[in-house]
Amino acid sequence: MILSLLLLLLGLVMPLLLTALSTRVKGSAKVGWCIVVLCMSWIGYGIFIMLNPSIGAKQA
């Protein structure tokens, strides 16, 4: 449970946060990059769950 929450935080939230705090891009381009990073991180997390079914499965 804790491992999956940690992976969720590191894989989905941190890239979005780092992109939002970046100073290289300003204005509407930053919003676009945040959307791209969010989508890519969700795709990567989904692939990770598919390749590691023990993390995605509920433990009894």
C-alpha cells in the first residue's frame, strides 16, 4: 500500500510539480507542458502497473 502511494507520488505528482515550478517556460506554454507531462506520467504509470501486476492487484 505504501509502496504504491510512493510510486504514485513520485511518478505522477513530482514531474508535474517540477514542470510547474520550472523557470524556462512562461505563460500558456507552461500550461501546455504541464498537460503533456501529466499525460505522459499517467501513461508511464499505467505501463508500469501492467508490467508489475503484483503492485496493481489487491492483496488479501
